Amino acid sequence: MENGRKLLRGIALAAIAVIGLGGIALFASPSLAAQTRPDVIRIDAIGQLKKLEMPPAVFLHDEHTKALAATGQDCSVCHTPTANGHTVKFQRKEDGTDAKKLENIYHNGCIGCHENMASSNQKTGPLDGECRACHDTKLPFKAEQKPVKMGSKSLHYLHVSSKAIVNPANSEENCGVCHHVYDEKLNKLVWKKGQEDACAACHGEKAVGSTPSLQTAVHTKCVWCHENVAQSSRAYLTAQVEAKKAAEPKSTKKLSAKEVQAEAAAEAASIEAAIVTGPTTCAGCHTEEAQSKFKQVNPVPRLMRGQPDATVLLPVNNAKRPVGAPEAGMKPVVFNHKAHEAAVDSCRTCHHVRIESCTVCHTVDGNKDGNFVKLADAMHAKTSDSSCVGCHQQTVMQKKECAGCHGAVPVMPADSCATCHKDVKGITSAQIADGSAFDLTKEQLADIAAKDLAAQPAPAKPFPAVEVPETVTIGALSNDFEPSVFPHRKIYEALVKGAADSGLASAFHTSPTAMCAACHHNSPIADLKTPPKCASCHGIEADKMATSVNKPSLKAAYHQQCMACHDRMKIEKPAATDCAGCHTPRVK
């Protein structure tokens, strides 16, 4: 076959015109045209070793998986089995450095399989000489994989609670089936309870030494496990069916060969339908449609890893700062870990690299381990979805009941520091200054935090309805329209209701007048029960001399405030262009 390939290489263009039994037909199929596929793989391993004569081969993984399954074959045809699954490489464990040898592995393996299928009159892929059928740059579809969020609490819990995933070392907990760390003394991977972390904590974009890349690690482990569960279930269910048939009286009815075949097919289909396992195809994991069908557990039982219900985040230990560095430090923060767990979908929302304290990577001055992101920014950067303030900002702006106000009012204004940073009973300023506070154990900090949370005052209660004006008539500028009657109490109560179940709102809305601050902005919170009129600051014309704040005209201020709020809260009526929805036209 090798000699034939050399001969045909010179007439490749002619060979393209004589397409084999489905190579180009597969790409040109109307069902595949103008769509995205999750299983498109560019085989460029040879290109890492030498300059290619042709573009990397295009491989549709799911099409091949389906074709093999139809003939009773599995992944081991292409992927070499190992003690921990299959290699992700084709018919080898390592690439090596011999480009020609690697080329022969692909050509002989792929084309040889196609030729075997063709000799059995089966539909197959490109044959020897049909180079461009695989080595093509123009495809009628686009490669697109939707990442799987294994850190999702629901998906994680489905694995934790699965009876099919068994840890031989501990029948009570199966965490060790997936999670491991390298033990230098034992020189092997082991499970250490309480040290479970995301795969990405150790496995990066590329392999490093004996540590495979994240892509290789998860595909090897996940697909192999899903296959094993399927095989075990298939064997168990088949044995049950056979036992049931053996216990039944023998039928005297004679079946035709066609009926026997149909009965066997129905039996096999019934067994396959009863198997519960994870996906083994690209489309089974990496498409929007597939992920929408993942079972959702709600509420998800808390996943324990030895984390406390609450803890105290201590400020910087000045005793361990570089000599000559200026003293730094804020008051400590009591952090309700359990409440934050319930509010997010994954531990990686906060622990975005490893499940460790933020200060392990982020320092006051910044360093390489923390990607030079300083501790203050790691906690307070508004543009980061991993920082406290950034996450709060995104959470608030994604909820329409909150976004109506917070589009105009800062989510975390400068004077809100004391909401989190405050004196904590059980830890003195002297302990923080001399560094002894940092010697407190995890259990001691959890106990101090629990007592502080228990002693916190109840959330501020809203004003009673009778204390909130039912309507406010806005008529200072009425000319072409009658004054607008503003349903003041209805809007106040709607805002209160929208924030009622939010722990975040309860923590920061420390006064019943907090709901008033968006409309009655730039007024002291204490004065908002009887706020000044808008015309106190906004004149008939815009204040062009105001440099510190945007001070539009009174008319513009009213319209900007109302319309922008309606837009953020997705209130469709009245529309921004429907003047009569708020103002009755004045009869002249």
C-alpha cells in the first residue's frame, strides 16, 4: 500500500475526481452544510515534527465512533488501552520524533481500516490516493465545542451521588475516582480527603513533564469511566435478561431467522436504553442541546470538603512583610462561606485557580504566583468576576429588580467598606498588630465567625405602607401635558419585594431609606424620608458649570431617571416613546 500511495501522489488531482465510498460525500452532505460541529479534529501531530506537504487532515470523531459502534467495535480500535483508560493519541502512546513513522501510523491505520470496510461492501471513508478527501482546508461546517462546566454543583453532585462510580479504596466516598494528588514519598497519584481540587489546578493547556494537558486528562478519565460504567451495566443487564429467559418455560413456537434477529435487536435496544452513564461522544458533551438535557438537581445538597460554614478573613500580616515595606492592613472580614456557596454555581467562582486562601497567590505588592494581581484588586476590582466587589456588581446588574436602581447608584460606594471590614469580637487590634491573630486555627476562626454572624442585627425593615406617600404629583414643568402622577408607594414596595430574598441586599441595605437612594440620589441617607425636591439641584437649564457631577436640566433628569430605570428593569409599559403613558395630553 505504501508503494501505491507514492505512485498515486503524482496524480492526486485525478484521484480527487474519482471519490471513494463516502470521503467527500460525508463533507458535502446537505445535513452537514452550514452548521457547527463539536467533533471536528485537525490532525496536526506530524506538523509538529516536519513541514507538511498538505494541510492537516480533518477528522470527524463522532462519525467514526458511530461507524465503529455499528460493527460492534469501540474506542480501542484507534486508541491504545492503558491501565487508566485509553490514550487520546491514535494507535500509540507517544508521538516520538520520527515524522515518517508517525505518518505511516495514520495512513496505514486509517486507510487500512477504510479498505477493510470497503472490501466488505460497507460505506467507508477515503481510500489510498484520495489525499484531498482528508487534507482539505475548506469545510462546509465550523468546529465549535461548548465547554463542560464540571464544577457546576448539579453536575458534580450527580457524580458524587452515583452508585455506579465506586472508589475501591473507600466504598463510602467516590471522590478518589476522579480527584488525586501526587505523593512524592509513594511516587504515585493518590486520593487525599479534603484536598480535592479542580482538574485545572494541576493540568494546564499543555502537558508538563508527566502531567498531561487538561484536555488529555479529562478526555482520558471521563470517557473511559463512562465506557466502563456502560460496559458493566450492559453485562449486568444482559445477565438479568438471560436469567429471566432461563427461568421461563421454553416456547414451542418456532421463529423465523428474521423474527429471531428482530427479537435480539429489540432485546439489545432495551438493554442499551436502560444503561445510565455519561456521554462518550463529542456531541454528547460539547453542544448546547446536549447540555440542556443534563439532569438538574435543585436544590443541590451541600458538597463538603472540610470547608467551614464561616470564617474570618484577616488583614495583611505586617510582621511578614518585606523589611522597609509600609505598614498595610484593613479591619478583618467575617465571611459567610455557606451563604456564598449557596449563591454561586461552582467553587471556581471564587477559587478560580486552586481551592486555597486568596493570600496564597495574591499579596499586597503582587507577585508572579498571583499573576501580579495585588490582593486589594483580587478582592475589590469591579471588572473582575472573581473578586468580591466584581462578583457583587455582576450579581446585582444581572437581576432586573436590582439593576433598576444600581444602574445609577454604585453597587459598592466608597463609604460601604465598613459593611464588610469591621471590628470582630474575639480578635483584638493588638493581636492583629503583633501577628498573633494569624496563629489562630481554622476551627478557632470558624467559631469566632459563627458567633459574630449570630450576633448581627436583623436586616432593616422597610417603612410601613402608611409612611410612604401613595402617589407623588410631578408638575413643575407641565406645559403640553398634565402633571404626571407617580405611583410612589407601589414602586417602593416593588423594589422592597425584589430584594427581599437577597442576602447581598440585606447586608448592604442597612436602612429602610436605602431603596430611596436611586431616585433621591446625592442626598444623605438619613434625610431620605423627607428628601429635597429634584428642582433643588436641577434647574430649567443644564448646569454647564458643574464639573464634579453630571447635572442635567430638570426635564432631562426626570426622563433619564424614569426611562433608564424602566429599560434596566425590562418594564415594557409605558414605552419610553409613549409620552401619554405617563402624561395626559393637556387640552388647549
